[in-house]
Amino acid sequence: MATYVEYNFEPIIHGHTHEGATISLTKNGSDYDFTGCKVLMHIRTRHDAPIISETLTDADFTISTTTLTMKPRAIELPAGKYVYDILIKEADNDYKIYFRGTITVLPAVTYPTSLL
């Protein structure tokens, strides 16, 4: 059985670039093997919200044998608290959610036009 991972991202300011994150998983006492896996991540305002705020796919991650790394990306979500999980399609076509948590987006206060 895999160890479930709760990962809450550090707060990020709207419009800034998130540096990405690397996550790993332990299954049956060993590092989980991500070989042949596909990933899908939805970000929503709450788990049952009908609107998906953002979707990340394989193209947004670097998938190595033992880790998933979210690539850096600009955060354009409105300020607020969001929930996410990562659905993994395993090499045997089984679907599992091993990762979930929160993302807090803070509002920007000072804008570049203030420097003009």
C-alpha cells in the first residue's frame, strides 16, 4: 500500500512564478516507481466546486522514476485558497490519488505601474 502524501504549497503572490515542487511517494516500503505513469492535477476553490480553476497535465511535470516535479509556472489564479489533488494513471491502467493539499494565492499590493 502506498503512503498518502498531504502537501500544502507555500503561499504564492498572484502573478509571481512558482518555482515548482518535487514530491515522492513510498509504496510497500520502497520508493514508488513512476515509470509509465500519467498525471492529472485539478485546482479548485473547494473539492466539490463544479468549476476547475486550473488543470495541469504530464506536460506541466517532469516525471522521473521516483519523483514528480512540477515545472515552474506563473500563478494567474485570483487570490484565495484552493484545493488540489493529483490523479495518477499507473502503468497497469489503475487510477490512484496519492497526493492532495492546498494552494494559497495572495493578492499583489504593488504593481509595476507604481514605478512609472
